[in-house]
Amino acid sequence: MLERRAGGEAGWNGEYALVEVSGVEKTVSTETGLLYVVATPIGNLGDLSTRVGETLRAVGLIAAEDTRHTQRLLDHIGIDTPMISLHEHNERERSDDIVRRLQGGVSVALVSDAGTPLISDPGFRLVRSARAAGIELRSLPGPCAAVAALSIAGLPTDRFVFEGFLAQKEGARRTQLEALANEPRTIIFYVAPRRLAAELQSVAEILGHDRPAVLARELTKVFESSYDGTLGDLLERCHVDSSMHKGEMVLLVAGAEESDDISAADVLLNALLTELPLKTAVDIAARTSKLPRNTLYKRALEIQSENSVNGQE
């Protein structure tokens, strides 16, 4: 089979050359194998590309987040390629074994349970180890829940940040969200169904109940749906709509509007820091500003450093 691939050893030059997809050997050879990072469907098996199917059939080994889950995908397309598990609990030690196989000439496909590997899924250590060992990598792009949700959310897409899953413990979660309070880009979170209410509560409290948001669930599946409004609207609805708590979810939140809050806080902090200790100055600024305390503390340290460089007391 032939595919289109960027040509030229010096890097991509905008031109394409036809190259053989083969060279992925099931048996050990004298050449180093390739590591394929393979995106798989997030729900609808119709999204499985021909290239993905052929690659999974051709490689000598599939490294899967959950072999039982991936087995259903392989059964669907009639593939019996051997598998090995690679998940968050065994990735460190399993990566060394897979790299040795790659060095021995076996090509390997890395897959997660759904979507693109490494995006809130295992695989980072393996990819880093393979690169360090000089293994050649290939990306087979495809579904990604974060991007799929962003494309239909109706929120700004020119700039966005992906935060993955929020921390489970409330204190750590609040700290994570406080750092995002003034983030101007669209923010994307993954949400586990059992934590929807608690996390919506935290996000609304810290980012603002009136912040525009979209919750997309079960993307590409039979019961795909999305809810939009404000964070307050979503929080209120999740308490009365049991269907919101089912399936895989992506929460997208509009970025903070540009304001003069930071400039005003800088003026206040500058004045306070000339007379008061840093902690006291931050405490007073936090009581009179809409900005999170950790943001003000960080800014106060920056102001102190700037003043020190400029020779101010």
C-alpha cells in the first residue's frame, strides 16, 4: 500500500512523496522497528481509518492501555496482532521492554482505550524512552475528544488551553482553578461522570457562575449531546438532569474577559509593599480585589523583584 508522506531528510518542505507503508515487520529483523502512535475512535467505529486498520494488522505488537478493551476493536476489524498492556501503573517498567523489542526490529503500535494516546492517557514515558533510544516514531492522527468538543462548542477556537482532568481533592482542585481565573483562552477539561456535580461547583465558584460554558458528552456515540449556557446554568441543570451524569464528558469554559483588574492590583500592591510585609500586602489586596490570592502573591513577588532591580526599597 502507498501513502502520502512529507519528503526530504532535512524536514518537511511542503512537498509529498509516495512511500511504502510496509517495512512494519511482524518478526524480529536486523533493523530497528518503528513506534506508531495510533489514534482510535472515541465511540463510533466508523471513524477508524483504513491506514489505522492496516497498521494495526502489520505491526508485530500493539501496546494497549487495556488489552480487553482494544481486543473488541481488533475483533471488529478481524485482526489478531499480539498485544501487551501499557497503562499508568506499569508504564515505567514496561517501556524498557518495548524499547528493547523496537531495537530488535519489532514495530509497535501504541493505542489508548479511545482517542489519541498521551492526551490524558498513558504513553508519554514510552515515547520519550523511544526517542532517547533513537527509535523512529510515526503519528497516525485521528479522533481526540478535546478537539472534537471544541469544534462544536461555539467558543473561541483560535487560542485554547487543555487542562485534562481536574484534581480529585478539593484543595488541589481549587488551587488549579485559581491559577486559571484570569486565563483569556478557552479552557478545556475532561470530566469523570461521578465527579461532574462537584467539579462544576468548583469551576463555577472560582471562574464565575456567569462564565459561558459547554458540556459535551458521549461524542460520536448514539446518545451524543451537548449543553450550553453559563457555568451556573450547567450546575443547576446537573442537579435535575440525570442524563448529564452518564458517559464521557468534555467541559469547555470561555476565557476570562480582558479587564483592568491586574493593572489596578499592581498599583495597589506597589503602594502596600512600600509600607508593609509581602504577606500582609497580599492579604489586603486579596480583600479588595477580584483576583485570586495566589495570583496576587505571584504578582507581588514579581513587583518586589522589579523594584529590587531598579534599586527601590
